[in-house]
Amino acid sequence: MRFSSYELAGKPGTGVWEGSELHGLEAGAAGYPGSLDEMLASGADLAAAGRTLAAAAVVDLATLRFMPPVRRPYKILCVGLNYRAHSAETGLGEPDYPAVFARFASSLVGHGQAIVKPAVSDQLDYEAELVAVIGRRCKGVSKAEALACIAGYSIFNEASIRDYQMRTSQWTMGKNFDATGAFGPWLSTPDELPPGAAGLSIRTRLNGVLLQDGTTSDMVFGVADLVTILSEVMTLEPGDLIVTGTPSGVGFSRKPPVFMKAGDVCEVEIEGIGTLRNPITLA
């Protein structure tokens, strides 16, 4: 199943896709199962909620605004240098332990919403990334148990302000400008994909030009590895996001560098999940 979060006439809604049609309900409607945040937090049966939503009316896509599938994740844990080819292009080398940094929910935007280029920088870069969404509370999880903790997968464009990112040894500032973390268009449940979303093509197109073309099989640490390593340190909560890294081809490593600017359109596509599309605008 594929679940989307949206707003319609000022009301939050949750929908499930049947082919190219979104069937959904808004808050206050009979049978509304709650937001994905609420369903994940309560341990609700997503399959049962999906069946309820599938029986609802089709939502007119022209009238809604897509929101991040999980709107207010408690934790957004991002992994740097997690693709072998990307590690090589940066010259930083393949890590022997995940390079983890945090994003915050204030940076998130949904499918179709604008990624905002800040006025203080011209180095707005794209990063295609697979997102694993935690579905149940877990701590100290073994690798064999790790994938059972995943509620689903989605797509992230982890737009980065490179000059701010590189000002310090910690990357937090360059990764948390408002409206730079595009997330969506939906949450795909694990049964839609290979275990751990392994072996999927992952691509970025900027204004239709292919700039990243990789595969999740190039990850240094797969989804199960990351859940195990992170849960050794911290309790992972339902709705937490693990943003798993980007393949090679990022803008700052190109010669000359390629950065996003106002008027551009960036698309991130992951095989078996879909395409996240965002225009770029000025702050």
C-alpha cells in the first residue's frame, strides 16, 4: 500500500493509492483513521486503515496540497557518505561507522511544494535519498529483527547548503535551512519492495537532466544495519525517519559545480516507490 498525507480545504487528510487514484478522508469525516503520525504512534493496523481508505471517495489531486507523509517525526536521522561511489567522489573515503547527523521537522516540505533557496547562499545542492520510516518502538535490535521495525519507505531530496555545511566539522547548519528537506510523495509499505529496499535504482533529474543514477545496493550500511547501529545508541520511535544517504553525482562534486536555482524543478525517483518532484524558489 501507498499512503499519502495531504491538506484539503484547510483540513489534514490521509489517503491510499489505488493505481493512479488517491482515495482519502479528511479530519472530521466518518471513518477518518487519523494522520500517519497518529497511526504509527498508536500502533494502528496500517493494512486495516488502508482498506478503509480504499473504500473512500477519490480525492481530486488538483485541489489538495501534499504534505510530508510523516509531518512531525520525533527524530530525523541522516546518514552521510553511505554510498561507496559518493564517498569516492568526495575524496573522504568509505566510513567504517555511519556518519550520522540530525535534521529537524522545520526543514520538511512535501511533494510538489517548493524547496526554498536561501538568500544567503548560491550553493543549494540536491541529494536523492531513500527514507526508512520506523513503525514500532525499538532499542538494541538485532540485524535479524531490524526490518520488522520498518513501517515503510519513502523518498527524500536532502537539499544541502554546501557552504554552510562545510563551515564546520558538524553538518547541522547546512542541512537545516527552512524548506530544504523534500519528503514524499507517499509511504510505501514494505511488502511493495524487496527486503530492506535493496537493489533499487535511485536517480535525480534537474530540469529533466539526469545527474544522479545509482542503486541502493551501493550502500555501505543497509537499512537493517542502520536500524541495528542506531538502536544500540537510542530508542527509535514510531515515525522516526532514517534518511539513508545519497549516491554519486551530487552538484558540488561536479566540474563545474551544479547548484539548484529559482525556477528549477528537481525530481528524485526510486524504483518501486515513485517520483518526488519539487520546484525551487527564492526565500
